Amino acid sequence: MTAKALLVDDRRENLVALEAILQGLAVETVAVTSGEEALKSLLVDDFAVILLDASMPTMDGFETATHIKQRERTRHIPIIFLTALDYDARLAFRGYQIGAVDFITKPFDPWVLRSKVAVFIDLWQKSAELTAQVADHMAMQDAVKKALALLGSNEIDGAASVLRAAEAKHAVPRMR
């Protein structure tokens, strides 16, 4: 499964620049031009990180982030605010208060942003792997319970069949 990064900026040229910065990372980018589009994208996709312009018309980045952090499904997605405004400690504080992990002013070093995004991609991938391992473990646990119940009924062939099927499906190394 490939990690995705949601890029949100009302200026198309900024989105193109962000996509160029992230090119070559193990990430699929989804670029949108408004907070409303970002919220819609979050309904259908899972994202490793969100790069969010702080100042946009209609729904600014702060309002968008507030909505993101209010939803159970999206509240844990890291948000990096990007802004062309001069650094303002009050704006940065507001972003951090909402739940952003960083607040970066333009112009910024593209390699720094790329490195930060790479960390969140790596964390997302490790989390996805762990979630898959937990699901496999739970499925194996269910198979063992079924097999034990069959063994309790002296259905040895049925128990062996259940365990073989689980082993094949979940690629469990054979014990010798």
C-alpha cells in the first residue's frame, strides 16, 4: 500500500512546486485547491501527511485543520502548515494549538520539507505494516480457537484442515 500526501493550496503553481519537491519519495500526492476539497478527499482516502496552506480564501487552513482534527478518522494525520506570510508567532501558535506538527514560512528549504514528509511517510508505512500484522495475528488466533474446538470434538482432520488453511492464508512459517 502506497502512502498518500494531501497537498492543499489555493494557488496551482504552489501545488506543482510541492509535487516536484516530493517527487521520488514513496508517496502518492493528491493536490486540491481549497479546504472544502481537502475535507472531501479525507472522506475517501487515508493520508500519511497533510501539507496545508494557512491562508486561503473561503475556508482558510486553520478552519480546515480544525475540521480535520474534529473527525475521529482524521484527527491523527500530521498537518504541516505552509504560509507565504511573514513569520508571526501568533499564527504559528494558533496552528500548533489546532494540532499541527509544524508551521513553515515561505520561502523554505525544499530539502527540509522533503525530509519532514519522508519521516511521516515512514511512520505511516510502519503503522500500516503493524496493523496488517495485528490482523494476521487475530485471524490466526481465531483459527487456533476453531481448531481447538474441533479437537475437543475429536475432529482431528477438521482441526488440521483449519490450521493448514490459516497457515497458507497468513504465510506463517512452519514449525519443525
